[in-house]
Amino acid sequence: GEGPAGRLLAWAYPDRVAQRRSEALGRFRLANGRGALLDPAAGLAGEDYLVAAELDGDRREARIFLAAATDAATLAEQFAARLEWTTSVAWDSGRGSVRAERHLRLGALVLRTTPAPDPPPEALREALLDGIRRAGLACLPWTRGLRAWQARVGFLGRLLPEEGWPDLSDAALEAGLGTWLGPHLGGLQRLRDLARLDLAAILRGCLTWSQARQLEDLAPTHIQVPSGSRIPIDYGPDAPVLAVRLQEMFGATQTPAVAGGRQPLVLHLLSPAGRPVQVTRDLAGFWGTGYLEVKKTLKGRYPRHHWPDNPLTATPSARAKPRKR
């Protein structure tokens, strides 16, 4: 048990005060930061604190041959002048939140831990950024619309490299997390707090006013096709795609384009069931050559629909059959 032997030894060898590391019997950390092992069968192997009188010389994990027990309260009183309070603010993956604590230390040993009352905001922010990096960008409150906006910005960045569009790809956002997201994390400590962020406003703030306007002009979300329908454009990693029913494009000779005509859309021309029957960047060429083949197949499968011989003079329609005039 604790007693005068422990106190005396601690005065003699303050750097050999030892604290049990874990639930495992006999594994200790010394006040000088090194590890030490006591035979698990030894009577003192289960003590929380002891002082090692005799150790062998292995520097990484010395063996303890002789020791006496002590306890945290005795050490705190005995070494009051050497104790230090330190604050740690770090990400706790298990809790999904920042953990801010004060530690009462004797050298490398922590005698007591309490919650830190007012951790520095900067430290909280850094710890939360660490948590977001570990969890990945998917922990932020993305919407489908915002992912589509991100893809449109990426498209213009690739198409107009000289115009200084910001790189808002996931890789770039992760690399610059502290810069674009850090300033908005004040008061947040948990991953679930991130749901409160207006992520769309934060990301839109990365564009200049004129870029925001250009985005609407050069990379619109939808395009109007000859039938009158407004069809969404999919700005993927390659060229932007327009998936549209073939009958809605009757009469159009020009392949629709964005970016002021600089970027033709890849057309996925769909059957009435919404399956692609042709992928093309050359609509006029398709009407001239591929259409007759496709028409044969579609007429057999969808006899109720209108499959004109001349698609350039036919009325485009989003309906199954054109209206009777």
C-alpha cells in the first residue's frame, strides 16, 4: 500500500514516479516519458501509481525490479511546486466532437483531467477542421442542387482556364478547408452542428460578382428544347450532357450548346421509355444518317408514337402523339 516508502523514493527519484498506462497489468509510464514494465504477477502490478527504485537500462521500456506504491493525492501534495496545468483541444472521433480538457501534469504523467471551461476559439476551430478532414467533405450539408452548382463551376474552370475561376473540386476544397470554411465555424464543436452551415452561401462567396453572373449565362442549369420543355443539363467531369426524348428535338438542325456557343452538348437522345437510343454531338448528322435506323426500331416498339419520315419538318412534341390540328 501507499506509505512512507513511496514518499521517500519519490523525493529520491522524481523522474521514476510511474503511472499505470492502461487496463493491462504491469505496464507503466515514467514521469520522464519512458515506458516501464513490472512482472504482471508482482503484487504492485495493479497499482495506479508507484515509484521505481530499481530499473534495468533498456531505454524504451525498462524492467522494474523494485518499487513502492504511492497515489495521485500524495504526489499532488508532495510535488505541488512541480505540477503544471495544460489545456488540450483535440478532435474525438468516437464522440464526433471537439474535446477540450485541462490536465494536471507531473512531467509526462497526467494526475487529473477536467473539462476546459473556455478553450481558445482558434484551437476549437482547428480541432473541428481536423474532424471534418477525417470524416471527409461528405459530412458537410451538401444538396443535389449545390453539387450541380459545383459541377458547373468546374466546367467553366476547365473550359476557360485563363479566366481565373476558383478550383472548387472536392480535392481543392479539402486542401484549402481552413481558408474557405474555417472563418464560418465559430461556435461549432460537433459534426452534427455542421448542418447549421449555409454551405451554398459560403461556396458562392468564393466567386466574384461577375463570375456569379457569368455562371448563369455560360453554364445554365437548364436549356429550352424545340418542344418547349426546359431540360436540365448534366455538367459531368467530361462534356456537359443533355438527356432528352428524341421527339422533343424534331426540327432542330443545330446541336444545342452552352458557354456562348463554344461547348456543344453531348445529346443522349431517349426513347419514349427514357432509354438512350443515340449519343451524338452532331444532331444534323444524326437526322441525315442514323435516324432512319433508329426510327425502324422505335416504330416497332412504340407504334402509338409519331415517327415521321422527315424529322426536320415534324412538330417536336413532349406528348406521346401530336395534337390533332
